[in-house]
Amino acid sequence: MDHAGFVRTDTREVQHLPDDVDAEEALRTGLIAPGLTSQLAVLTRHEFAAGVARIRTAIASDSSVRLSADLRVYATYGSV
């Protein structure tokens, strides 16, 4: 941004989205769906199905499996 003529540039965290859910509950309630998040929306149907199958296999092995995320969104600001 400095090369583009911006001054007083700063990058900082603007949003923090931690989450932790029971995997079986997430599947049952539809929390895991192809269009629910942008991350899942970019998967092919095959990739999505393979991921769900991996989750189901993990649950079959251990019913206490949890899905967790720690998403952080950053923004860069500057003045002209």
C-alpha cells in the first residue's frame, strides 16, 4: 500500500470467530452444508462428500468428536 501512495497503513484483526461444536450435532442440524460458508461453497460435490464421510468415520470411531474453528479476519487500512 505504501508503493500505491497510502500513508499511515495498519493491518489489524477486525473479527474473531471461534467455534466448537459436537460433530454429530453439526451433521444432524445441517450446520455442515455445501453453501453454508464460503469455505464449503468452493468444494466440488465429490470433495464435500468425501469430507462428510471422513467426519462420519471419525464419529463411528469416537462419538465425542468435535469440530472446531478459529477464524480471524484481518483488514489493512491506509490514508491518501
